[in-house]
Amino acid sequence: MITSGCSTKVQIKPNENYQENQLTLCPVTLPRLAGPTGNDFDAALTAYRQMYTDCAARHNALVGNIRQRKDLAQ
């Protein structure tokens, strides 16, 4: 009995686009200190923390999506 088959792998392409929020760039202009007090410093750090959280979540989701597509392509 002889068995034959195709030697090439079927390429599976993802049919969905990247989510639009994953393609949003992180802000380039960062908040500056408004003055020399601790409250000014706290306000700037709070703004940094919020921007970092939003940007890191988008970045990690995009990286995960790209890696998942690479795994499908192999």
C-alpha cells in the first residue's frame, strides 16, 4: 500500500485586522512639573502612571496579537 500526500503546509492567514486601539501611538508630549511642590510632583506622576498604563496595555495586546499571527504562519 502506498500513501501519498502534499508536502507543503497549508498557510492559514488570520482574516481579522488589528484592533484600531492597538494601532494608537503613545503620547510624545509628557506632562511637565507645574511647580516645585510635592503636589505638583504628585500630579505629574499620576499623569505619567495613567499614560503608561494605557500605552503598556495597548502595546502588550499588539505584541501578543503579532506573536499569535506568527505562530499561525509557522
